[in-house]
Amino acid sequence: MRYIIIGAGAIGGSIGARLAEAGHEVVLVARGAHYTALKSGGLRFRTPDGERTLRVPVVEGPDELGELRADDVLVLAVKTQDSGAALDTWGSVPVTGGGTAGERLPVVCVQNGVEGQRIALRHFRRVYGACVWLPATFVEPGVVSALGAPLTGVLHLGRHPDRVDDTVRRIAADLETARFEAPVVPDVARWQYAKLLGNLANAINALSWPVAGQEAWRLYAQVRAEGESVLRTAGIPYADTEEQQQAYGDKVRWSGGGAGSSWQSLTRGTGTIEADYLNGEIVLLGRLHGVPTPLNELLQRLATTFARERRPAGSLPLTELLRLADAAVAAVADGRYAGVEADHAAGSSLQGW
């Protein structure tokens, strides 16, 4: 199979690089300065073993490939907020022998959150989800760092919403030749929701990195508790901490560097951030099921404001973030919470930062 990596950033670039190193056929899809750097100088791929330059084919879009092949696998690795445009572009591409990519080819969503597969199903018949446990960074055009060892990552895979088939088994087998562990599971969403709870800290890290100390951990614990309460109320299962520890253990030890995907988005000044599909997923479920989520609403609003206004990563003092969080929680306790007051206060407080 040929792997077309749509979005050759931290996750897509790492998966594409490892597959290429293992001898699999790979095409990277990138844009802007990253595309230019990959095209002219190759992919500078950094791992705990050192840096090397990989000459992997790179395109800006499907026109450069012509008809797709029947054995192509599309790997969607753009941020969730960019999924619709990417899937619309690739879904209508013709495939050799007839039909379109959306009708015939598998697309594997290697993204944070849980919404990517739902978006993909609007464009593709065969959609696969992945729970991505893969520490990686992308902040410089042409350079991707995969920071895990001894494995580069663990990717739970399944056909969305609740199946396994021969295609996902073949994809998993290829990944396991490329420094990944790839368990095939019928309940991949259960693993993704567990990962989502951890990703609720992404906005904290992006806004106030470096985050350290008991007060910061208290904030994350409260943010996560909101998420757990929402998932329980909605009846959504997720893998517990013990199960995750058994699955991951010390297989992917992080060698450090960077502070998560949301921090990287602010650092690159992309103008967007995935908070709407991380903290915003909890906010959405909370509103559907009548569970207050003031802290996740606060983080969603702050993160999206920082991205839109291209404010520097880590530029909100932790003391100010904690003050805003305490005010949001107090609004609930005082009966003043209506889902907008804390957001309004947060927006006003940003005037000086």
C-alpha cells in the first residue's frame, strides 16, 4: 500500500518518516513554507537516535499525483479544524479503475479529539480512527522531531465507529514494521475519549507554558474532572488510567522538547488552534447533557483568542490564568453561571496581555 500523509506536521511527518524508513511507499502533503522546505531540502527528521534528512516525495495537493491508486491509504493528519477542507479536496479525486477516493479508499484519522472521524464520514465511506500516543514537534519548516523511545508511538486503530477489518489489520502490520505498536481494537473511540481527557491540558500549556507547581496541577485536575463528569453523564465509556498504563507503560518515553500540539500552533502563529475540538468537545457535551463546564469554556475561549490574535505561546501568566479559573468556578457556586459570563470576563482581562 502507498501512504499519502495529508498534513506532514508533527504527527503526520513522524508517521510518514518512520514508514518511509521501513521501506514503505510514502507521499507527504504539505503547504506553504513547510512544502517549500520539504521540496528543496527534504525532511529533516529528528529522533533520540539523531537527525537525518529523508527525501520523501512531497506534493501540495492531489493534482500533482493525478489518479490515485486502488492500494492508496490516505492518512489525515491535519488539525481537526482543517479536516473539512482537506477531505473535500481529496474525496473527489478519481481512482484508477473508476470511482473516487471518497467512494473507494480508506482514510485514517490520526488526530486529537473525536470529531475527525465524524467529519470524514461526510466525505468517505471507509473511515478509520486512531488514538495517537506519539510525542512529536513541528515548529520549523522542513523539520519534524519524534521524541519517543524505544517506540516512536502507540496507535490504537479501528474502523469507525466500532469495527475491525482486513484493511486496518494491514495498516497496523505496516506500522509495526516502523517503530510503532498498533493494537487493532473495535472500540477505538473509547481510547480516544481517554486521550481527550489528557488533551484538556493542551490549552493550559499553550497559554502559560511552562506550567509547574501544585496550583497548576490543581487546575488541570479540575478541568479533567469536568470532562469526566460530562462523559459519565453522557454515558460515554473511556479507558481508565490503569488500562492506559498497561497499554503504554514505558514503551514511549518522552525525551523532552516542546509542550504539545496547541503550544506548537501558537508558536508557529497559524491563526487557529484545536481547542474547539478538545475543551470544546467537553463544552458541547456539557451543553447537550446539562453539565456546567466553566473551566473548559474558559480555556476554549482563551486559546482561540490567543490563536486568532497570534499572541505568543506561554504569554499569559499562570497567576492570571488561575485567577480567571477561580472566578469561573465561583460563578457556578454563586449561581451566576450561564455559560457566557466567564468567557466575557476572560476576553476583557486579555486587554493587557
